[in-house]
Amino acid sequence: VTILVCRENKGAPELSTELVKGPTGEGCGSAGIVIRDAEEALEGNNAAPLSGHVTFLLYLNEKTFLDAGGAVARLVQAAMDRRITIVSVHEQEASHGGVPFGNFFQQTPQVLQQ
């Protein structure tokens, strides 16, 4: 399994690390899981072809799609164009940037809602 993570999706890199470490934090969840930078994998000049089961991790929090350069939206669109499964994780804790799910309909660019 390859998990693509956008660096500009605040909290996603940390979440992907937690996923790989597994519930005990000792690496028991890491068997066969590779974390790759989404920008490098989807747009980079040196991007290797993606094979096997590939997912794009989208961490939904108060900052999702609000990055200054629009990298999160651009990379989600690139993943959608390549028919890569997008796994959304909705943060629930307000202290970690959690907001009601309805907020994402306002934050998400229209092109991604179609």
C-alpha cells in the first residue's frame, strides 16, 4: 500500500506517521505501507510510476484547502484525475483543528465538489 500525503495539508504528514506506527507506536502497522510525498509522486519530474494499491490521505481540519498556494486542491484534483482512492480523515477534536463537517462544503473548491 502506498499512501500519498500532501505536505501542505496541515496535520496529514503526522497522521500518516501515526498510521504506519500502528496503535502501539512500535511499527506493527507498517508492514507493506509506503508513505510518499503527493506532490513528488503526482507532479514531480522524477516521479516513479505508481503501482499496487495507492491512496491519497486527505486530513479534514480547519485549514484544509486554505493553504496559500492551493497545493491541497491541486493535488486532490490530480489524484482524482488518476482515479486514486482518496481517504478522508475528519478531525473531531477542536483542539486539533476539528470543525463541523458542513464547513468543508464552504472550504472545498467548487471544481472538487462536482
